[in-house]
Amino acid sequence: MTKNLPMSHALDPARIAERYRREVREEIRLLDKPPKVILFLTTDNPDSTTYAQYTQHACEDVGIDYELRRVARLDLEEAILAANQDASIHGIFNYWPVFNNEQDGYLRNQVDFKKDIEGLCLYWTRKLYSNDRMAGDNKKAILPCTPLAVLKLLTEAGVYRTDIERPIEGKNICIFNRSEIVGRPLAMMLSNDGATVVSIDINGPLQFVDAKPAEIDISRAEALSQADIVITGVPSADFVKISNAEIKPDTICLNFSSRANFEANVATSERLFIPRVGPVTVAMCMRNSLRLYKNFHQS
Amino acid sequence: MTKNLPMSHALDPARIAERYRREVREEIRLLDKPPKVILFLTTDNPDSTTYAQYTQHACEDVGIDYELRRVARLDLEEAILAANQDASIHGIFNYWPVFNNEQDGYLRNQVDFKKDIEGLCLYWTRKLYSNDRMAGDNKKAILPCTPLAVLKLLTEAGVYRTDIERPIEGKNICIFNRSEIVGRPLAMMLSNDGATVVSIDINGPLQFVDAKPAEIDISRAEALSQADIVITGVPSADFVKISNAEIKPDTICLNFSSRANFEANVATSERLFIPRVGPVTVAMCMRNSLRLYKNFHQS
């Protein structure tokens, strides 16, 4: 379907994000009042400013009431706890990293799960890892935004098929990243939906089948040569970029890291290469905001 | 008090641990039945085996019923959840690292807070950071074992004085480590008790006064030259070891990392140098086990 198009056209995350935003916009139009969300920003570096502007635009576009709150990083915990208590606020998200260490995990868990747009607090993580997709009657669980965005992009690529019971049955997927934020939940979700996932991080590989991890002895070369899909999210400069010679001609490649994890030569005309997921991640934030509102805040 | 003794005599963690073990032993003797604890071990490296033998001996010594359970790391989560449900088990602890990434934080939080010997799940961490020292009527909160062990060693050194209201009032303390497991809780505890703490990690310094962190612009040299006490826990080989020339002649030095963080020349005859805390940490595990039992499991 995408063979004759330049790749940047074939899978433009911004265009796909717009489709999900339209869905959210139509649902929000039917509500009595719009959900209200808060983005906490603790830095003023250019990336965070860009992110704040982008999310503001995305929220306004779908009809979500958006507030940006700039707070000192040392005041963030108190600000989160106050927002948890404020009934006029229905969703909370943050720009990461804040402290760039384990304290960020602590902070993520201060957000009330009923307002946790990112779906990264232990309440939602535990649900995901125990394959519990509900949070009460008619309340679908919140999934973390970036793994969800990857699924949506693979759906768009035609390789994740929502019309069959196991949407990604039989595919070999190699994921470089096993963070609690993206890599591990993504491996669980994809293997739960039928894929065989080799998850590689600095500590070595694990294999995920049917949402169950197992020890495996496999080299990078072997894992890559078998992969139908390669997904990367390695922020380290030490990572040896994946080159065209390591993968099959038709392997789908997706990078969710802000750093390039593939050599430029992987972007051949035969191959679908998705260099970023950001806009779809933000669309999933909008979607989660709506879901939280409908689950927990609608009167 | 310790000037005329060789330093290794002056503050032998094993001897101090024995005193705390004796206290625990005497209390356990008065109970109807002993607390039962489980140590989960997921590796068979020599360090973990040593730790398992040491904790077994320490438990038997104080009268705690001890069980070592070896499980594959991928089965640890399920094993913890099963132990949470098992009413015959009153305390759970683990040998870390297991996955050596963020997943270890996830696992720490699967332990029921009523059985969390290490005091590292969010329930206890949140109590500590909000300076809430109780967990219900007559139920003292659980504090994390290593920071608590450091306090006990400083008590023994005579610099942390439990006979006054603010036990470590007016002391300048420099801590190299701001992990959620030791460095941050320790900075909070010591500053809550009157010290001015400069906490340094790879991301820079923070100052803690009265259990409140603040931004500070201070160099390593400046922080070290002012310190009455220097506490280190840096596992990285890149860390430039602290040398005698950087600190005052009577600065107390304590290292809780398994790696040497001080040059050998800091161990002068004038100075108290505490090169390890391990035995006292284990004694605090025993103490926490008893406290958990009395708080939550005694009939």
C-alpha cells in the first residue's frame, strides 16, 4: 500500500495523530463540559517549550481545557498533590525528565490514578502487567501513551490488524528498550496480541510470548535477522545504530527515541521506516484524558 | 572517645549490629510466636550467597523464623504476590539488584507494605517524605534499613545525639548519592533532625534543611571542605575518590557503597572512618521485621 509513496508520506505520524484527534474531538463535543487537564513544566529548555506549545495546540484542537503550570522541580510533588485534590482538574501530565533519576518514578506515582493521563503510575502498570484491561464496570483501563502510539502506528502500517482476534499473530518483533515507561509495557502488549518479542536492553535479551517473559540466549545479530519489525528507543550515544545489512529488506523499522537509532541506509524505498511517534503519543494523551474523564469525573 | 583506639576497633559495624540484635532478641523472646520472614534470591553469585548466609545467621540469632526461597527472576513478581497472601509470612525482603533497571522499582512496590522489611515501597517512602512517623495508633512507621543503619552508626560515633531534641543540629553533612533507596531518604532524615545536608549526585547538588530540599550552587570542593560528616554510596568506577586533602582533619567519613569511595589516606588516626554499614543494615532488617510483626500481624 505504501510502496509507491515516499516513506515520509507513507506514514506521517502527524497525519495519523489527526485521525485520532478527530475521534476525540467528536466525543468531547457530546459532553456537557470539556475535560480539564494540567501540564506541569519544571524546565524552560527548548524541547519542553516545544512540547508545551504542541500539547496546548492539540488540546485546544480537540476541545480539552488546557492549563500549563510552570513550577520549580522541587515544588512539583506538592503541586501534583494539590492538583489531585482539585475537583476541577480531570487529568495531569508532566514533561520528563524532571530530576532524571529514580525520583521521577516516585513523582509519577504521586499522580492520582484517576487523573493519570500518561498511565504510568503503579495502579495502571499493575493492571497492564496482569493483563487486566478494565478498571471497574464499563471502565476501560488506561494504557501508557507511547506504547499505545506504537500500536496505532503499526495498525496504520497494516501489520497490526484489529479485524482479527490476535492482531499481530506470528510476527517476530525486536525491541531495543525495556524501560517501565515504554519497552516493557510494549513487549507485554505486543506479545499479548500474538507477536514473539525479543526485548533487548543493556542487561541482555528476554523473550516475550503471550505476555509472558522468558530467558533467551540470542545475539543482536540473530534477533535482528529474524525480525519482521524492529522498534528502538535507546537514548545512549554508545548504542551502535542498526544498519540495513542487519535486517531483512522488508523489516518495518520504528524509532521512538529522540536520538537516531538507525543508520540512514535503513530508509530504503522497499521499507517502511517510522522515525518518530511524538504526535501520536500526544494524541493518545488526549484519548486518555477523555477516557479518564468518562471513567471517573463525569457527573 | 575513640581517639586512642585503632579505627577498626572504634567503630566495628558488626559489634554495633550485635547490640541492636540483642534488643530485638529480647523483644522476640516475649512474643507468643516468632515472626517469620522470607528472603527471595534470584541469583547465585557469591555476594548473594554470602548475604543469604549472613541474614540467615542474623535471623536465627535473634529468633526470627527465616526461609530462603530461590526463584527465577522472572518468577519473582508472582512469588512476592503469593507471599503477600500467605498469612504465615510476616516479612519479605529481596536481594538486589534483580533486573538492574527500573523493573526493580516496580518489584519493590509489589511487596505488601505490611510485610515490607526494607521499607522501600511507596507507602513507606511517602510517609518518610511527608515526615509522617506513624502508621496508625501506636504503630511506628517503617524506615528504610540502610539510612537507618547510617543513623545508628552516627549515634555510635557520638555525633547523632538521641538525648537532645534535634539530634544532629548544626552539623554540615555531604552525601554523595541521591537514590530513592538510600541517599534521598537519608538526606531527608538527617536534615529533619537538624543537619544541613548537601546531597550530590550525577545531576548536581541539592541542599536539604529541615527536611526540605532547595537548589544550591556549590562545588564538590566547597561542599567537602565544609563537611563535618561525608557519606558516600557511589557504585560507579568513574567517581573520583575523596582524598584526605579535600576534607577537614576531623571529618567523619562513612561509605555505604560496596565500592571504595575514599582514598586510603582518609583513614588517619585523627579521623573516624566507617568503611561499611552492611551488618547494621541487616540488624535494621531484623528490627523492621519485629516492628512489622507487632504492628500488623500479632493477634
